[in-house]
Amino acid sequence: MKRIALIAISIVLVTLRLSAAEQIQIDSAEIQELKGKAGKWVQVNQRTTLQYIMKEYGCTREDIYALNEIAGKRSLTGNYVFVPFSAELLESLASRGVARTVVETSDDEFLWPVEKVNNISSILGLRGGKFHTGMDIPAERGTPVRASMEGRVVFSGYLSGFGNSLEIEHRNNFITRYCHNAVNFVKKGDFVRKGQYIGCVGSTGNSTGNHLHYEIRCVDVPLDPLDFLPGKSGLLMPHSLKNWK
Ligand SMILES: [Zn+2]
């Protein structure tokens, strides 16, 4: 009962806070942000080499190593790195009208952790005799995962079953969790903005295909993310939902 009361108080607090509208920029496929720098998460590979990236985005090797806190001469092949854009590139993008999306946080407290979701494969509730503590969103491997709300990363690492996982602590005792990631972009202690790219979708841990396992918790009680996320009409639901709600 105590827990339920705490959740109710938190929801009241959230509702009160919503009276102040605030416009924020969220990361887009074209422009993302890390540590106050505009740029993009790019995977270094045989085709997209470090040399290619430096030329394409107008940055230096030192810029990339410093911003990503990579020591020495370690090879980056296979890794995702955040590539800061040059002032010229940002200007040219702006002149073509390429900018990050602006959202009003007062409308929707939580942002969908994956852009353009049209179906979910599993919801909060009993599944095969076990309690499924979140929602599963199928997406292609490498699809960006974004922070639902601003907050501090309290866990970034591998959890048995959940694979590469992230946990972010928000105001009012809310926590969001993002699991089975191919890679996590942020580490414990990092402050993340709402809409910031924090990792990408994969199938690590106990998973049968590429998807994001997403949770919203309050005072460590798993809640139904669908009660908090905006714009659910038209969403394809798993069959189990019919029996559950
Ligand atoms: Zn799941």
C-alpha cells in the first residue's frame, strides 16, 4: 500500500510540474548531441573508416579520441564513436533546414525510447508464468535508443538475461531501463537529456531477436509504459494484451 501511495504522490508531482511548458531539442537521425557538442554516432568499420569520418564530418582524430574518452592509439574498428560536426558542416545543415526536432515536455512527460514505433511484441504482465517487467519493442539492429526523460545514468553494463542494459534515474523517483542493446553509448554517472541517443537496439542477453526491452519504474515498482507514453492510437498490440486489460 505504501508503494502505491508513493507512486500516486509522484504522479501528482509530475502533473503539477507540467504546468510549465518547456521546449527541448531531441536527437534526430541527422544531428545528435553529446557533452554539449552537436554531431553523430557512427560505427567505425571497413567502409566507414576513421579517415573517411574525419573527412566527411570535418573533425580531427584528436577530437574523436578526446570526446569519446578513448585512450592512446587503440583501434576504433567495430566501435561506435560520437563524431563532432565542424562549424561549417553545422552551418550547411542549418541552411538546408536540417535540425533536431523540438518537443514540448509539458505535453508528454515521457518520450518513446525508439522513434516511429508501430508495434510492440510484449507488454507488462504475466508471460509464460513469469512476470514480464516491461514492454518489448521490435526494431532493426542498430536502431537508436533514446532517453525517455532527462536524468542520470545509474547503470550501464551487462546483466544476465537482459544483456547490455541501461538504467536512468529521473525526477520523482522514476527510473527507465533499456535492455538487450547491441551497444550502450553512455556510462554510469553520465547526465542525459530527454531524447538523447543512449545506445542502439540489439539482441544481447536472453533474447530471440532484435528488440528493446523498455521499463518505467517508480520507487522500483515496474509500471505499464503504455500508461505514460504518448500517441498510442494505431499501435499494433500483442494478442496477450486482450486478455490482460
Ligand atoms: Zn522484455
